[in-house]
Amino acid sequence: TPLKIVTLLGSLRKASYNGIVADTLPELAPAGVIIEALPSIRDIPLYDADLQQESGFPTRIEEIAQKIREADGVIIVTPEYNYSVPGGLKNAIDWISRLPEQPLAGKPVAIQTCSMGPVGGARCQYHLRQILVFLDAYVMNKPEFMGGVIQSKVDEQRGKLTDVATIEFLGKQLSVFADYIRRVG
Ligand code: FNR
């Protein structure tokens, strides 16, 4: 059976550069690997234990969690906000972390960040790794993908990643991640 990898997008906006990169991943998947986007984390209320007690988990969180449980691995594709993890992504992870049989525990995870700055979201990656340590996810160390100056590497009209070196690097990261999943998953 093929390996199934799901992508979790940390940006909420429609024209997201990270979204363009995430959308390109299925085409770059190595043989025997299927990559699918998780539902959007847009419109998820802020985590509030009272809300959880009164109304349970947001349907969207339940959907995302179920798809993570069924997947062999997760790729988090996200921008960096103020040198860290965007609040919307942190909030979604906070909700997911409160579910019984926490879905990220023991789950192979790869991180990709893209930003308009030259560092490509590197500082966000290390904060995200710290969060995932507490959740006991198995975050792959290398290769790290940091897509700097991403606006110069995509065709915004067509919503496509166009930079050849970036496409090649991502293809390589995906095949290393598939091997990683087979080893630790
Ligand atoms: C940013 N941006 C940004 N870029 C970066 O390289 N380092 C940073 O710390 C930040 N901080 C930051 C904070 C906030 C609140 C916003 C809105 C933006 C710029 C960011 O890279 C740019 O907006 C990207 O286009 C966001 O990714 P998406 O939405 O295109 O995927």
C-alpha cells in the first residue's frame, strides 16, 4: 500500500505562497507516496477550555485530527510570523493536542517554511520543533526546507512553484521523508 502524507498549511490567506508550495507537493511525490492537503485551519475558534467543555472540539479540528491519525506522516508548511509560529497554526495545534489519543504523538513530521524574507522562516522552524517535542511527534531533522524570497520563486498568476532548484530540493526532501517514515513510522 502507498504511504500517505498529509500537509497542514499554516497560512490562512487564499493567495498564500506557502499554499502554492503545499499545492505543488503532490506532483513531486516519489513513487508509492500519496500527498494530500488537510482541510484549512481558517475559522477555528481560539482554544478555550470552557468552549471545549460546553461544545466539544470544533468539527474542523476533529476532521484534521482524523486525517492525521490515518496518515503515515505530516508535512507542516507554514510562514514565519514575527520570528515564530503563526498564531493560527499554534491555535490549531493547541486544539489537536487536547484530543484523546493525541494524533501527533509518534507521528513522523517534516517542516517546510516559506517567507518573503531571505531566511525563509528558519526561526519559525525551531519554535515549531520545540512545540512538537512536547507533543512527542517524530520530527525529521534533515534536510530542512526554508524557502526564502519565495515571491521570486513562484508564478502567482498560475499559483505554481516555478524555481527549478526549489522544486528539485523539495523532491529530494520528500523522498528522504518517505524513507524516514518507513524507518520510524
Ligand atoms: C510576516 N512576514 C515575515 N517574514 C519573515 O521572513 N519573518 C518574519 O518574522 C515575518 N513576520 C511576519 C509577521 C506577520 C504578522 C506577517 C503578516 C508577515 C512576512 C511573510 O513572510 C509574508 O507575509 C508571507 O507571504 C506569508 O506567507 P503566506 O501567507 O504567503 O504563505
